Amino acid sequence: MEKTKSLKQFYILWSTQSLSHLGSAMTSFALTLWLYDKTGSALSTAALRICTYAPYVVMSIFAGALSDKYDKKKTMLVCDVLAALTTVLVFVLYKTDALSMWHLYAVNAVSGLMNTVQQPASEVANTLVVPKEHYQKTSALQSLSGSLVAIGSPLLAAAMYGLAGLDAVIAVDLATFAAAFLALLLFIRLPAVGRKTGKEEKVLKLAREGLRFLKEHRLVLDVILFMSGVNLVASAFDAVLPALVIPRYGDSVLGIVTSCSGIAMVLGSLLATVMPKPRNRVRVIYLTMLFSLGTENFLLAFSRSPVLWCAGQIIGWILVPVMSANQNVIMRSSIPVELQGRVYACRNTMQFFTIPIGLALGGFMVDNVCEPFMSVNSSNSFLAMLFGSGKGSGAALMMFVLGVAGTVLCLGMGRRLKRYRYTDDMLPEGQQGESACR
């Protein structure tokens, strides 16, 4: 009973914010469908994601500094309102038949910027309302809700868009925003996070403090750099998967195979929720990623069966929430609360900038290297036995390359990370990770 009471604010914040994220994700997917109906261009719809993601990568460091400089709750409320206003603008333009492609790009850029500023504040808010002993459990619950949103938003958005139109999807988005906004405004009380200075600090200086903290705390920095490499391989995988599946089995099978990753994330989130505290969280991080990258890519490269591809997706993604929960615990426990916003923002830039690079690299390698190579060597029976023949065999070859790259990355960085041993009781609260080396 006491534990439930201590997590009451977290449950309110987590559930309502997750509901709002579901509404936002539904609108994003519905806008993609609307734009594709209007243009028939895959590049035009892909640009929506680029416009959303670019502010996140470019502005995260400064966004974290802003988060630490200003009140966390007010920052979240202001960002929510501005993001909601962009959704209202889309609704008005749509109802007046004035909505065009450039409107969506501009709106997505603004929404992406608001999310960039809000996320560090939200991370700190969760730290402030969660007792330290519940960090792993709450991190797993956040991963679970993210997985459910990833699975449910395309299905719900597609169904609602087809039955009732874009305006119905936007109405649901605004309703979920209102619920999250009122819950944050009325029911969440965040303790003040004082700074030991009486003068106004510049954002650029605060951003440098985040970078300085990472430089001085090698455990946190090395985990971030490791995950940056993992994201490079994983995003390249995302670019290659359609080229592997669609030529052989079509769009519907791609949807089924892709959904298996979401199902695996849900299962993994439940697993992370009930797992006991590990003896060494750093070891869990690199071993789970070694298992994921060292199995899934090879299984998809050497098989031509959708059943095995689904199994590969489940194997590859089921331990990702376990990794994520352990990384979150290290970050929350190692970084002083008053610095978390700027350090999380630096983490976002350093850990996720490789994602667009990986997407571009994976697509380029399949189209310009691997598929031409397999076409030229189509008579080679050994290559045909390994990767198949015809279109899609080059993607299978690229999956093999990614399997090798992921395994080498995890083994190489694993040797570096082995020198760290992180446990929750290693140091007093607020000092964990300060000197967590063997």
C-alpha cells in the first residue's frame, strides 16, 4: 500500500502522458496517409519524419539547458500548449481545404522542436516523482507504454482515418492532450530543484556543463557512445528490412514482420518490470545488445521464411527494454537532478545522431552495392544458397554485413565497458557512477 502511494504521481503522469503520446502518434500517422494520398510520393511522406527529427538532433543540447534553467512543470505545460496549437492549426487548415504539404513540414518542425524541449524536462520530472528503489520498475513501464503506442497508433489511426477522416483523428489527439495537460496542471507537484547560484546563467554555458559532466564521468559517456553505435546498426536494419521482405512477400508480410518487434518490446518491458536488480547493470547493457545484434541480423540474412523473420524480430527486440531500463537507472542515479536536463539533452544528441546516418547508409548500401553485387554474381551457387537469388538477395547480404558489424561493435565496446561495474548499492545516493570502475 505504501509503495503504491509513493508512486501515485508517477502513475498519473505516466498514464496521461502516454495517452497523449498515443494521440500525437495517431495524428502523425494519419497525416502521413493523407499526404501520401495527395502526392503518391514516398519521399514526401518520409520528409515529415525528417522535419520532426531534425530539431531533436540539432537542438537537444540547448533544449536540456533550457529545461534546467526553467521550472520543469511550466516547461512541459508550455510545450504541450504550443504543440496542441499546431495541431489545431492543421485542423483549421484541413477543414477549410487550405492544408498543403509545406504546412505539414512547418508544423512537424515546430512540434519536433517542442518535443525536443519537453523531453529533458519530462525525464527530470519522472526522476523527481519516483523513489530511487523504483527506477527500474518505472523505466520498464515507460518502455511498455512506448511499445504499446508503437503497436496501436498505426492500427487505430488507419482505422479511424478510413472510417471518419483526418479531423476525427485530430479530435482524439486534442482530447488526449487535454487529459494530460489537466493532470499535469492539477495533480502533479514537483519539488523545487535549486541551483547554487544567484545570477542568471546563459543557455550556452549550461549546455557546456552537460558536456563537461559527461567528459568527467566516463561510465555514463561510454554507455552513451556504445548505444550510439548500436543505433547506427539498428537504423540501417530498419532501412534494409523492407527491401528484404517486400520483393519476396509484399507489403502485408512486411507489416506482420514489423509488428513482431512491437510485440517483443511489450514482452520485454514486462520482463524488465519483474526482473531482480542485476549485479552489474553495465554488463547487462552490452550483453543484451550483443545477443540482439548478433542473432537477429544473421537469422534474417540466411532465411527466406516469414515465420523465421518474425522469430528473428522477437529475438532481436525482446531484450531492448531490459537494456533501456538499466541505462535509465544508471543515468538517473549517476547524474545530479539539477544537471539531468542538460545531460539528458547531450545524451539525446550523442546517442541518436547516428539514426539518420544509419537509415541513409542502409538504403544506399542495398541499392548501390549489395543488390548490384548479387545481380552480377547471380550464377554463384554458394551466394545463392546463403542469401537467395533475385531482388531481395542483396538486402539479405546487407543483413549479414550488419550482423557482423553489430557483433564486432558489441565485442569491441564490450571490452571497454567491462572495466565498469555498476550496482545500485555501490555508492551513496546521488554519487553512483562517480567512480564505478573495477
